[in-house]
Amino acid sequence: MYGIRLDQRMFDSQGVESVSMQHVIIGAGPAGVVAAESIRKFDKSSTVTLVSNEAERPYSRLAIPRLLQGKIAEKDTYLRCGKGYFAAHSIDVRKGSVVKVDTHADAIDLADGTRLEYDRLLIATGSRPNKPSIPGAELPGVLNCWTLNDAREIVCHLGVNSRLIVVGGGFIGLVILDALARTGARLDLIERGERLLPQLMNDVSSRLIKSWCEAKGIAVRTCVDLRAIEASKRTKKSAAADSRQLHVSLDNGDSLDADMVIFATGTKMNTRFLQGSEIAYDQGVLVDERLNTTKPNVYAAGDVCQGLGFSTGGRRVQAVQLTASEHGRIAAANMCGLKASYAGSINMNVLDTMGLISSSFGLWNGIAAGESASHASTSEYSYLNLQFDDDRLIGASNIGNAEHLQLLPRLIHSRIPLKAWKKRLMDDPRRIGEAYRALSQGGSQAQGT
């Protein structure tokens, strides 16, 4: 979908550089695992080492919400089946935290003193969650929903009568909220900003999602933040089965009791170990279209990567698993001596909030000189907003219209001129399906009626 380009240069019969290489990958998420597998497909003889800072086998964070709901077992969160999978593919999985990258010696140092040399290095370390520095943030029962260990602890507190507080109304917060709501737990959602999903939705769509959450029994509080968390002071009378272990004070003077507080207050890229490496990073590790960093033998992929954005041509972080996997394949090809390039990522987010599907694509909030068209139905929890630059669709926000989920990003990515369809969509954006079919067929049908 994003346009991976792979071209042959001067290779041996295998299509890769004939010299045996040492490939080291830091990070065992989707980008790292796909890169390791791709290197092995391109190159059967070079060594591939995958460094993971978690004790678990490589797993998918995207699977954690389904684990919380009891829809899958823990083994189903693993990225690949079977304990012997990586060994069978001659991929050496090392456990340890990287503390330094020495680009002059082409080596990385682990916290236990181990040094690993490389010919090609891939940084695929992803991100880590924020936890605000407030009193009580380190108490038992106060955590992020980020790792398998977090999920295990949350499951221990889940139940129909459980009361949980989710702090943060962004994408991750709403994903966690959806999973917990489906278990029957009582939920409070706290967002310090004026609206939910401020990075993904405009005021209209945000209000619809807030209204939907409230209709489903979620207590949504905006423009408020946590001041402190305390362990509840239990007496013999209060030690009943329904007493809560945490007491939460809000900055508006209100207070709440809960079994657990889960923070979803943003993430930071895992780049601290790059200090002194001469590898440039900003919001993430800066890369070119080949996913090469500012050091020729070092690449980056996935959430930690600040690569080309499709819509603007500038560099941006795109924390989406599909993008991470494609990054992994492209980086692997280049590490093996092939020539692969990445056309850039479309901003793309799809969210299921207790059955209400919402999405945003591309430049969903438009550009200064652009035009837009919207249609909303509050009673049906339906909303569609299209953003145009001249006669091209450059972005969209969509709630409740599941039939548009695939065609919107395709139409944005195609950059196809809308011609006469631009005016029709300005009059009624709900005709976007007609427009897509007509424009895809081309010819006279593109003019429509």
C-alpha cells in the first residue's frame, strides 16, 4: 500500500552481497522480528542477532487488549509460534538491555558487560510509556498497560464489580478503555485536555466519541488531572469485599476510589542509549528513504524511527504496526545490500470503542489553503469529514461508516485528481464510495453524474 521499491544492483546469484555479515537488531517487536526474518530470507549465511530487553519471548503489544478480555491465551500474544522458532531460522535471540552504541568500533554494549560487534545494525527499540511524577504513582495497582507483566497484573483485578481508572484520553487510553469495558468493569476515564483523542479527531468527532462512551456507562471527565494517589486506609469495617485499595485526588477537588489506576499518558521513544553515538535523533531516530540513519551501517525501523511522511514529505514518527513491519522488510533489504526505498507513511488510525468504529487518515485536520466537507448525524453516531487540497483528497475523519475504512486511505494515497467529483463530494461527502469506484474505473465513469 505504501509503495516499497526494490531494485537490483550488482549482486551474486542470491541477490545479496556475497560477504558474510554480522547483522544485529536491537528490539524484538514487529519491526525487529520482521527484519530478522527478512534478512534470513535474503541471506542464508550471515549471522542474525536479535536483542530483546524483555524476559518474554517476542510478543505483540496489539494483542494485549484481547488478552485482557479473555479472548486469547497468553501464548497467542507471541509474534511467532513455538519456542524453537527463532533457533530453527538461525536467529540468535539475546536477552539484555543496550546501554551504548559505539559507531566507531561498530559494536553495542549490553548492561551485563557483553559487547556485540556488527557489520549492520538495526535500531527497532520502539517506545516506552510515560507515567506522571505525582505522589503515589509507584504504589501497587498503579501502572501502565504496556507489557505482558502489566496485563497479568490487570487481569488479577478485573471483574464485574471492579472499578478502574484510566488516565489519558488519547489513542492508547481508548484502546485500553475498550478492552476493560468489555470485561464488565466499572470505569472512569480522565483526560486533562478539553477533549478526547486531540491528536486524531476534531471537536465534532471527539464529542461524538465522548457521548458514546458515556452512553455505555463510562464516567468521562475532561479538563481535570490527578493530583495524588494514596493507598486506602482500611479499618475492620471498611475491609469488606467492595472496598477499594486506592484513593485518587483530582485537581478540581473531587476524589475517586479504585482497585487500579492505569496510565495512558503518552509515550517516549527509546533513544537514551544513543547518546554519544553520533546517530541523529529528534522525536525519533532520523532516517532517509532507505531507513539509513546518519551513520552508513546503522538503520532504524518501527515506532522509534522518524521517517518520511507521505502527506508532507517531512519526517515524522508513525507508531503503527503495519508501518513497523514494512520498515523491517525495507531495512533488512538495504542491510543485505539490496536497494529498497520507502515512499512514506500515511497517518492512519482506526479505533474500536465498544463497537463504535472511528478513524482518521492523512492530513485529517486539513491545510490552511484547503477546503473541507462534513456530514454528521449525532443520533446515529455517524460523522464523515473530507479534507481537500485543490481537487485531491488529502485527509479524512470517519465515525461509524465502516464501509469507508479501506477506500479512504487508498484514495488519499493514490493522489488521483477528483475532477468533477470534487464538487459532488463538497455537496455530499457520503458519496465518497461512488467517487472511489468511478475514479478507480477511470475513463468516462470518472466524470459521474
